[in-house]
Amino acid sequence: MMNSAICTLFEGHYHYGVAALSNSLYNEGFRGTIYVGYRGTLPDWALKGKRESVGKWEGAITLNPVKGLQLIFLEIKTTYNLANYKPDFMLELWNGPASDSQAMFYLDTDIVINESWSCFEQWVNCGVALCEDVNSPLQEFHPRRVGWRDYYKNYDIDLQFKNQIYVNAGFIGILKKDISFLQLWIKLQESMEEAIGGLENSIFSNQTYNSTVLKMEGFQIFDKPDQDALNATIEVYKDTISYIGKEGMGFIGGKATMFHALGSPKPWKASFLKRAIQGRSPRIVDLNYWNNIVCPISVYSKWEIFLKKASIKIAKGIGRFYSI
């Protein structure tokens, strides 16, 4: 097994996702450290850890919920929207507490994995590991791709079309030897800053889908800033990218490597009976979230979990007769 580090970023109620993501990683065989960057306050379950210095973070909290799994909570002090801070955080970790890691994986907190951890370590050895987005493909002369090429020319950055795949920024796996990919991603995001009105802007505001990105005339070429910059980085990067298709995040049928809960409400926020009455059945990603919330980290009582799973079953039953 490789010496791999995992990281994620959250604020607010997304700590519920941190718990399920961590559980899914452990249950699929990951053993090691998950670095959790956060802004704001920590939930009670995280505060059960030990406060200590970790690298440049003097007030880090280390939680060991079970043998072989460690979560280190690191407060992030930046004006960036956290969606735009991913490559910076990964680079900070490799230059600090995760310096001995051979590979690093970033996963959004609304993801649970659905494949053995050994598969992820095999994947990252094939190239920078990325997964196709639900909005893929974007062909070579799509206005957004042409817009990126024209925009970055002003910063002496030359983009070269690779293929039509448009990847999701919720997951990336990378070997330390390929660390230049992160440096390029940071460079392209910093160059993008003027176009979106600052890296504090994103499609997310106050933990909801509420874009604060500066509007452009014509096509919004940086509609999803971190993701668009990531895809532009692929066109600058000279080495290998290893893609898994839309099935990799459960966006289409086929074997899902992970499940990514796009959109709103998140699985921990959803009222399944209310949604069923509105004609919306529980999604497979909702089921997988609630199947990964029991152990080794528990953030709900057994009664709360029982009620939620019961409501999912009832909602699925309603969905057999009524859906939109």
C-alpha cells in the first residue's frame, strides 16, 4: 500500500459530509490521515480530538476515531472561496505535514467512495486521476474552450486542446512527482481572478448554489471557476491524465467508483418524504450517504439514522407510484 494522504475542505453544515466521506474511505480500506481544512466553527464531534500543533497550524485538532484512521482539522485563513482553494491546500500540505506522502487525493465533502481504496492507488499511478463531469463533453471549438484559449493568451499561457472530456473538480488524485500540475492549476486560477471579480467568488455562496461570479458579456467562460481553471490546466499540462467517465461519480449507469451528490439539497439536508410528495424519489447518492454514516464516525443517534432510513424506504415506495 502506498503512503497516501487525503484532504478535503468544508464550512458550515458540510461537516456531515466529512463524516460520511471519512467512513466510506475507512470502510473501503483506506488507512492513514485525512486532512480536513475548515473555515468557521467545528462541530462537537470534531472537538473530541486533541488540540496540537501540526506544521504551521498551531491550533490543529487531531481525531483518531478508530485504529488506522486519523483526521486532522486545520483552520483555513483565506479570503478565497474554499472551492477555489483546493490546489493551494494540497500544495500547503505537501510542503508541510504531508511532505512524506507519495500521493495525495482531494475529495469534496459531498462524495462517498464506492470502490476499494487499492483501486484509487492503482488509478493515480496511471496519471493525474480525474473524473468526467455531468456537463461533459466540450468539443474543441466550444465557445468556453475557445474563450479560455483567448483569455489566457493575455497572460502568456498557451492552451492546447487534448480531448472533449470536461472533468469534475470534486476529485483529484496526484503523485508527488506530478506536483507541477497543482502549481499550474494555481497559476491559472490566479490569472482567472480578474475575470471572475476575485477568487473569493464562486458558484457557491453561504454553502448554497448562489453564484457570485462576475458576469461576462456573452458566454460565461468561467461559469464554475475552480472547475474551468482545472480543465484549462489540463490543456497546459504536458504529462499524462488518467480519466474515468461519468459513471465514475455515479452520474450515469455503470460501476460507480464514487458517488457525488451534486446540487441541492445535500443528502444530510434532504427531507425525503417531502420530496417524494413532490414527485422526487431518493437518489442512489442519498442511499449511499446514509449507508456510510454509522461508523467509525457517528454524528447521529441510532434513532435518527433509523428514522431517516425508514423515510427513505417510504419515499421509494411512493416513488413507484408517483414521480415527475
